[in-house]
Amino acid sequence: MVAPGGEAPAGASPPGRASSDLPVLVDAENVRRSVWPNLSEGRLVDLCAGWAERHGRRVLLVFDGGCPEGRGRCETVAAPDADDWIADAAATLDRYWLVTSDRELHRRAGGRAARVIGGGSFARELQGGP
């Protein structure tokens, strides 16, 4: 877990970096609340860890306030404001995936995203749905 107010992921992507190396920045609350019933924090971590392992991705699951421990290729971040943390992290990266349905966060953080996925679409994918 990255501590509140912790450093955003560092590093510019080197040329030719494989798309599977791109970090996936996830607005955790947006994804949790995009399906009914809402996903618990722990369930979201479990689903993201499995997805990250299957797809060879590094997931940064960013929560407002406290969060459960991450596991495997899914790291959790407890941020005072998840949107600000994601926007700051995105500013340090050349390329990444962004998962959110929040239009303002998409505007702030989506500029160099190789892919933007809506929270509901990602939640359904995590749960094995269409």
C-alpha cells in the first residue's frame, strides 16, 4: 500500500515499452459504486488482483481515505483525495491506462492515457460479465 500523500509512481515509459507494462490507474470508489450491489473494498482488491495477474498488468487501486492491503500485482493507495492522487500520478507518466467514469477526472488525468475504461465497464469485466 502507498501511504496517504505518498509519492506518485515515478518514471517515464521508455520507448517501445510493451502495453502490458503500462500501469492501470483505477478510481476505486468509482468502480465500486458503478454496479449494484456495490462491490466491497476487499472484493474489489481480490477482483483486481486476479485481473492483473491474468492480464500481466500492474494495477494501482486508489481509494479516498483508508483502504485494504493490496495483493499481487494490485497495489492499493490510501489518498486524501483519490482524484487528485490519480491526476498527479498521471502527470508523471508517459502512458498508462485510466479507469474512471468521472468526467472531471478523465479531463484532468486522461491526456496521455493509452486507454480509458469506464468504471462500470471495468467492474463488469472484473466480474466476468459482458
